[in-house]
Amino acid sequence: MATMTTTVCRLEVRKVVVVARRDARHEEKVDPAPPRGGLAAPERFVVRGAAFAAARAKNAKLRRGRVHAPLARRDAAWVVEVAAARAAERAAEARAAAAAAALADFRGFACAAPIPAAAYAFTTGAPATTEVVVGAGLVAAPGRAATPLVPAASASSPLIVLGDERSLKFHGASFAAGLERLGHVVKVLALAGDASLGAYAAAADAVLSAGIDKHSILFAVGGEAVCDVVGFVAGTLHRGIGLVHVPTTLGAAARAASSVGHGVGAGRAVGFDWAPLKVVVDADALAAGPTFAADAARLAPPGCDARDAASLVRAVVERHLPRA
């Protein structure tokens, strides 16, 4: 009997072992359903052996909306986030409502009391004065002019003498030499001879390359085309620098004395008004030009003696001066 009892005990022990092994092999992973509110599923946990039934019951509670401890902590954080988002949404709605109310009030105010229109006027720039100097021998000897051709503010600035090939050959070189004898720094530049936009662009590039400053003065030595191009260049560089016309034809002298407009292109369609500092009219230089006789017949007043060049030039200039 004793032996049988021991054997039975051994068999029971083995059975228990077998059951335990079977329970160990009977492992099951349980994924509880996500709780209400859309939280992510918690980490999977393993239920072993005899605890399987309890895990299933707990899983059933989760499915009914009950939260277990790890999920409770996550739910608390989620509730805080949802509350903050809802609070921000309510604040945005309140701001939008306040803006709409303010806009409605403004529209009502604008309709009830419109803001009156206002107009203002102002004047820019100072009146410009152009001095017309008429004499003889002024091109060869600029120092003979009644007043200095170069203001004191421009005495140390570069001076640029511009003209076409003919005007520089007969008048420009001697005029530049006369300015140099007065102690000025003078540069001579040749122009194309026409009043096209290309001639303006080339002249502007040449002047800038030669080097100027705000107080520099450009001297236009030549006919109407030269005066137009140089005047346009002087009015555009540095937003306007000094300009002195030295016309070499009677027509150019009459136009320079009567108008401050300078234009380039076809029909002089591109241009503006830029008043020169001085207009130097040399009767000797005009009388030596090939067009002097034709210009005198066209521009001289009746009864003017064409044999006296100085008197004729003075009469033409006086006739074309602007009247107040």
C-alpha cells in the first residue's frame, strides 16, 4: 500500500506538471479594444495559464467602455488635449465674431458719416534763371564774358565740352582751351551729330566714363541737335547738372534763347524742360558758319542791317527772348 500511494502521488505530480506545461504552451495575446475617444491601443500583454479567464473578463470590461489603469493615464492626457483644443476653437470663434461685429460697426459708421476727401498741393524746386550772354570773341576767350561762365560752386568740378566733329574742330577746341586758361579741368567729348536716342545713350555713357560730379557743367558747342542731346544728358545725369549752351548757328542761338526744352528721337518726342545756366552767343562764331546768311534771312527782324553781324545777332536774340 505504501508503494501504491507513492506511485499515485507521483502520478498526480506528473499530471500537475503536464497541466502546467500545457497551460504554459497555451499562451494567448489579448488586444483590448481601444476605449472611447479614439486613443491608440495599449501595449499588448500576455495572459498565461489560469489568468486567461480573468484577462478575458477584463477585456470584456474594456469593451464595455471601462478603462484599466494604464489606459486611464492615457485617457487623462487625451482629455487635457481635447479640452485645450476645444478652448482654442472657442477662442477663435469668439475672435471671428468680434471681428465681424467690428466690421459691421465700421460699415455702419462709414455709411452714416463718410470721411470727407482732402486735397493738397505743393511746389517743388526753385525758379530757374538763364542768363543769355551776347558778344564777340567769347568762344576763343571765355574770360571776356561780362560774368563768369562757371559759377564758384563748380570751379573745382570737371567740365565737359561736347560737340559734333565740325563744331569741335572750329570752335570746341579753342573754347576748351580758354576754359583751361581760367584754371578749370576740362574734357572734350565728340558726339554723333544727330539727336537720336542712340546718340543720347552714347553721350550719357561717355560723360559718365569721363567722370563728373553733381556740380559739373556740360557745355554744348554746336547746332540745335547738339544742344538737344547735351541738354537731355545734363537733365538726366545725377538728376540734373549744370548746362551751358554755346550755339554755333543762328538758329540754335534763337532756339536756345527762347526755349528750355530738350528732346531726342523722332520728332523730338522724348524730352523735357531743363533750363541752362547760361547761353553764350558769340557773333563771330555764328557769322563764320555756313548757314548764317540763310538763318539771318529767316530769323532777323525787318529792317535789320545784315552787314553788321553783331547787331543782327543781338536783334535775333532779343526777338526770341521769352516775354513775361
